[in-house]
Amino acid sequence: MTQEGSSDVELEIAHVLFIDIVGYSNLLIDRQRDLVNKLNTIVRETDQFKSAEAAGKLVRLPTGDGMALAFFTNPEAPLKCAIEISQRGKDEPELALRMGLHSGPVSGVTDVNDRSNVAGIGINMAQRVMDCGDAGHILLSKRVADDLAQYGRWRSQLHELGEVEVKHGVKVGIVNFYADNIGNAALPEKIASTRKEQASVSKSEQARARAKRRGLELILLLAAILIIGLSIFAYRASRETMKATAPSVAEAIPEKSIAVLPFENLSMEKENAFFADGIQDDVLTSLTKIADLKVISRTSVMQYRGTTRNLREIAQALGVNHILEGTVRRDGNRALVNVQLIDARNDRHIWAQRYDRTIADAIGLQGELATQIATELQAKLTPAEKTSLGTKPTNNPDAYVIYLRALDYEENAETSPAEYYATVDQLYAQAIALDPKFALAHARASMNYSNQFWQTHELPLKAKARTLAEEALRLSPALGEAHLALGLYFDLVEKDYSAALDQFAIALTALPNNVEVLQHRARIYRRQGRWREAIAGFEQARSLNPLVAPAELVRTYWAVRDWQATADAIKRNLAREPDLPFPRINLAKIEVVTNCNLAAARAWWRSV
């Protein structure tokens, strides 16, 4: 920080969390003191506070009815801290908190107590964002939300509320962060009130506003036309690239294609739902090893959990001809599994089977099922695929059950990142302790540590990620997940992209339908400027994961100025999330750049 008396002001970017006790001024003094003490205790016990404090990367600013925490670590730190505070605060129902986050410049100052402190727009704007919320809200500035949206873990929990006018007439984009048990999903009262006032504007004022907006639209469109001259050469030069990379509009559905829908849990104990999900995931993973099949990813099929199923419509949405349904009942150390393979084009039942096994015998069930399904669909199995499907991941039933719990937690946990990683690490460690030869558990644990290091850059995680990946390969040299784990280590930890590509290539020979491998490899290709290979990889991943918005594909097509393919991908995204504004704005830009179609561009702009 800059010391007092320095002639130049040094600015740093702080990631600020502003916290306020709602209704503080209405409380008696002793109650105010009690709540402030409780808040201080909760904040000091969070992992983010302790780690940043220990590293000398945190500045604390008491505000009377709350505090501001300025983190000088990474953009995720204040959000992780807010989540921890929100969860710990549930034990104190009288402690109603609202929180605001912003990243912005601050500078060192010396306060009235002759203590080093910080001040600046970064602190002020975090308070303005917080002031827009009510009890329970965790609000973010648009700038912070855009940074966090680059992490897939946060994207689904960020909900845009639009621009709000704050102090001194400044307008700031506000985003509400919430999940099932974190934050407040309700529209903040201040924003609701503003919208109500705006809705009550007289018709004449609305007409003037529309006229003014149209004038602005024309200005923007004219500005866009000015850039056409700069874009047209690049556009024409890329037309051959467009023809080569754009996918066909109507993609044929392969005959040997299948989606494994979520298995229904019929156990008396609903807690055993993780076991049903685990069996389904194992069957799906086994099928992804068969190159002659097209197998839809878990992310897309899990969207049909608990829905009324019209199999023909589901198959059309997923781009497959066949559906596998199943039920699982776990009773003590036994598992009863019923499955049926259906041709979704005509609802014809191709094959059905009932398995009554001990948990120990059920460990190899996924390989049996995958082999039988391949036979029914007349898919060819290579010798390597037959060997892989016939190999049990472990012979220890207790280790297998804990492994399934870890998978379930990875997919479904809604908790703070610190608790998430700690729990997953612990579960995989337990599985490995029960069976030190459990190569798949080593591989999954390594992937978890690599992802954790990518977010936190904590050095001890680096060695753990590599050691576990290498041990998985030593135990099972042909295991696709082991090569994926080592590839992720080289990609996310070492940034050795050539080594990562080598491992991903091996992983894809064992896991040809694995979306994660395809996406990581495509990102590296894009980083290296290998555009056609990147697009091919993202397109293949999209075909296997069709119900997830193709954001990576849109960015890549845009980068190579393949406007038609960009528009097609954006429209697919818009069909799934029709309320998003930016796809419409981008479609307006494309209409101007490619066709000079001002009417079409204006129509997209007005629909925002």
C-alpha cells in the first residue's frame, strides 16, 4: 500500500465484499453490539478471511453496522467468503445480512487513527451494489459477475437484474447470486419499486422515450455501418473458411445412438438415490467407451430427472434413436436393477433385463449392460473395448459405494467451494484407503485437485494432482480416465499444452464419447490458433451434450468471422434461454455486418 506522504497515488485492484446488518439502526445499543460481535466471529471463521489474512492480502474496514473486506487475492475470494458467511449465518436467524461485491481500484491511505487503510471507487461501488439489496441478498456488480461467469461452477447461480441508478446518478449493472440454499432469489425491493415507477409512465412519455430510443438505435446502427468497411475484407476472406467449418443445418441421427436416462430410485430409503445415480452414471460411462456408438452426456440426460417422459420427444431433443431406462432398489448389501432398451422412433422395446446382485457382484454390472446394449444395437466392439468393459474398477464393495457417493457429491452438492473440495477429497481418499489399487478413484481425485489448483493456486495441490494421476496410470495404464487426469494436470496446472494434448489423444481412444476431453482439447486448439480443429471439437461436444448452451462454440465461430454458423449457434442458445439480452444484440450486429439489413437488426435490438 502507498504510504502517507508519497507524491504519487498507487492504485491497486481490490475485490471487495461489503456487508451490512439490515435494520441495525432500529435496535437497542446492547443488541447492536451483540449482533456486530456475532458478525465479526462469523467472518473471522471463514476460510477465505483466514487464508487472505495469513497471506497479508486482506484489508478490513469496520462500518458501524457491518464491514468491508478488500481482498487482494482473486475475483472469487469475496464471493466464496459471502457464501460461507451466508451459510454460517443461518444459525443466527436474528442476524439479517445483505452483501454487495465489486472489483475496482483502491489506494492506500492513513485514517484518523493513524492506521494504514484503503479507499477508492472499488469500496464505494461495493457499498452502492449492496444498498440495492434486502436481507439475504448477495448482489454483484456486472463487472464481477462477468469475471465469475468464466467459471462454469458459478454461471447457473448468476441472475442479471439489469442496470440500477445508484448514488450521484451513477448507473451500475446488478446481478443477483443465489442457489437453492444460498442468497435470496426475490427481486430486491428497490429494484422492484423502480420497475413499478417505470411501468407507470404516461403514454405520452412512453412515446417520447420510444422516439428517443429509436434515434439512439439509428445512431448505433449507423455506427455499425461505419465498421462494415473495416470488416468486409476479413468477412470475404473468411468465406471459404465459413463453408468449410459450418455444420449442416439438419444433422442426421446415427442409427447406433443412445441416451441413458436417470435411473429411478425405488429404495425404501431415499438417501440411496446416490446409488441409483451412480449405477446410471457407470452404465453411461461404460457406453462412452464404445466408439461405434453415439452416447449423450450425463449433463444433458439429467435434465429429464423426475419429468413425465415422452420418449420420442426426448430422443429428438437429444439427437438419438434409442433410450435406456432403468430402476434401482438397494436393500442392505443387495441391489436389484431393472433396465429396458427402447427404440424411441416407434416405442418398441428391444430388450429388457432384471439383475439381482450383491453389491460386490454389482460392481461389474455396468460392463455387462454396456456389452449387451452394444450387441442389441449391433455395435462393433474392438478387443480393447471388450477388455475395458470386462474389467471391474474395484473388487471392494465398500470402496465402490464411497466412490459413488463422491460422484454424486460432485454432481449435486450445493455448498461453499471450500466445503465442496474438502468433502470430495475426503470421499476419494476413503475409497483409496479401502482399495489402494482403485485406479479410477485415483484418477477422479487427481482431476479434483487439478480443478482446485486452477481456482486457488495453492501449491500443495499441485503435487497431489500429479501424484494421483501417475499412480492411476501405474495401476491401469490403459484407463482413459487416468490419461484424462494427467491431461488436466498438464492443462490446468502446468500450462504444458503439448503434453496435455498428447494425454487427451490417448484418453479419447479409450473414451471416444467423453465431452470433457473433447472440450478441453478444443480449448487448447483455439488457444493455439488451430481454428478448424477447435470448431470440430466443440461441434462434436455439442452433439453429445445438446441441451447445454454452446457458449464456447459461439466464441470460436465469432473469432473466425463465420457469421452464419455464429448466428445458428446463438439461436440455439436463445431457444433454450429466451430471456438473455446479449444473444439478441449479437444477432443485430451480425445482420448489419453480413447483410446491411437494418430492419432485421433493429428488430433484434428492440426485442432486448
